[in-house]
Amino acid sequence: MSDTPVNVTVTGAAGQIGYALLFRIASGQLLGADTKVKLRLLEIPQAVRAAEGTALELQDGAFPLLAGVDVFDDPKAAFSGANVALLVGARPRTKGMERGDLLEANGGIFKPQGEAINSGAADDIRVLVVGNPANTNALIAQRNAPDVPAERFTAMTRLDHNRAVAQLSAKLGVPVSEISKVTIWGNHSATQYPDLIHAEVAGKNAAETVGDQQWIADEFIPRVAKRGAEIIEVRGASSAASAASAAIDHVYDWVNGTPEGDWTSAAIVSDGSYGVPAGLISSFPVVSRNGRWEIVQGLEIDDFSRSRIDASVAELAEERTAVERLGLI
Ligand code: NAD
Ligand code: LMR
């Protein structure tokens, strides 16, 4: 075990996801059982007291891997020396707000946070954006951090990926451990494309095993893509513990590598693969090798998949244009 702790900055630390996330990080599930962590919690001034309360509870957990907790209301201080940054705090859409208003309000958060990461984070910084609209918030942060390699900025579609695996498992009555090579393409929004065409169940093609294209098109895809809304409807609040769990999965795999013979989904900066315009932060099938995400290459994309991927990527391009017009990137 290394004695030098890894600095993990978490924004929105007093929120729902923050509460579900911090104790799992402290217990070693984010980076591994041999890695000490120091938590740096960022909140807005009105929520700092609540974050301090959570810091007291973290202390009470007596976690052997937790080397300390600090609470900040200034992004520059919070990201100083950060090795991993989980950008969870965001401005939720409220009544009467248009999508453009939401992008502008979040620009006010993710632009200064990108700048703070650029000026003060550690050289090996890895960023995961969870706060919605996650892909475009990640783009804003990335474009405001020109000195940090673009590949270090990612947005979360792992929750969508996990939801897709779970739905397929329930449909076929097989354990999730038998399912591999599921892909989420595009935006973390209702336009995302959960793709089973290359997925496998116990080594056999998943789409063929399901044998019902109508179920895939009319039930599976919308169920996964709209699961966030379903959770809000049933639970009365947006997903929190499952989102925190997906954030843990994303960073753990990024740092420690994905299992051989499988891939996962993450929104990363496009290099133009699969016709996704370079520079957009879009979800792809990815593996992690030597601490870097790599897009799985060479998958055949049929017409059905092509139109679904294009629709979600078009939405990402529109969001990029909107934040360009707002002067955020
Ligand atoms: P929440 O409202 O409970 O918590 C958000 C916290 O962020 C609040 O404590 C707030 O004070 C804080 N915050 C706001 N602006 C901040 C800033 N500038 N700096 C630091 N902190 C700030 O919300 P939640 O349920 O924890 O969800 C957080 C975000 O995650 C939302 O945008 C939600 O839509 C999103 N989300 C994403 C996914 C995904 O799969 N990508 C899944 C679920 C939720
Ligand atoms: C989710 O996928 O659960 C969330 O992104 C939904 C939301 O709008 O907060």
C-alpha cells in the first residue's frame, strides 16, 4: 500500500448522489483496497454546513483508507492537487427553464471548474462529470482546461450501461455476470442508443438470443433511455445510489482496467470514430488499458444502429453549438 493518498475532489458533496458516493470512496471502492484517499468536498456556500456534517460522519466511519476530509466553497482550492475529480453538483432544471437556460446556468458552474482544474489539479487528473447535462457539462469543463489532455475529461453513461445489462438479464432470466459487450452510444439523455447487436449472453449473441427485434426497439431501448424519468416518477427524486454506484464503476475501471473479453460504456472525447464528430463528448464502447480509455474499433454498424447513433450525436452537436453561442467554450 502506498502511503501517499490520492486526492479525490467531489462537487455537490452535500447532495443525494454525494451522500451515496462518499462512503463508498472512503471504503476503498473507487480506487481499490490498497489506495488511501483524501477527500476534498466542494459545495456552494449555502450547503457547506451540510457538507461539513457529512465530513463528520465520514470521520465516524473510521475508514482505514481515509486520510482526511476537507470542505471548500471555492473551486480553485477544491481542485488544487486533485488526482480524481467527480463533478456531481449541477444546476437542476426548474419550472419554466428552457434547455438553453439550463446550459447557461451550468456553464456558470463548469467553466470556472474547468479553469480551476486547468490551473491547479495534479498532472494525472482524471475527471468524471455526472451532473446533467453531463456530456455537454464535460465539454464545457474540458474546453476551459486547455493544458489538461482532453482524454482526461469524461461524462457518465455507466448508469445507462448498467441499466441495459440489468434489463437484459431480467428479460432472459440470466445473471448479469453472463452478459457482456453491451454498448451505450451518444448522449446521456433520452436520445441515447443502448445497443445489443454486439452484446453477448454466455458467449452467444444477445440480440439473437432475445430473438425479438420488436422488444428491443419498442421496449428495451426506451426503457433504458427513459429509466431516469421512471426513477423520478416512482421514487419522487432522481436516481442517487445507482448513479453513485455507476460513478464508482467508471473510475474503478478507468484506473484499474476493464476485464479481458468485455467492454463498457463511457462518454469520452471523440476522435472521429464511428462517424462521431471529433471533439464531441459522446458515449462509446470502451476498454481501459494502462489507465486510458480506448474506443473499441471495428464493430459493424447496421442501418438501425446508424440512425440511432446519428440522432443522439446530432443532439450533442446542437448542445455544443448552443454553448458555443453562449461563449462558454
Ligand atoms: P442534488 O440536488 O441532491 O445535489 C446537487 C448538489 O450540488 C447540491 O448539494 C448543490 O448545493 C450542489 N451544487 C450546485 N452547484 C454547485 C457548484 N457550483 N459547486 C459545487 N456544488 C454545487 O442532486 P443529485 O441527485 O445529487 O444529482 C446531481 C446531478 O447528477 C444532477 O445534475 C442530476 O441530474 C445528475 N445525475 C446524473 C446521472 C448520470 O447518469 N449522468 C444520474 C443521476 C443524476
Ligand atoms: C438519470 O439518468 O437517472 C438522471 O440523469 C435523470 C435526471 O434527470 O436527473
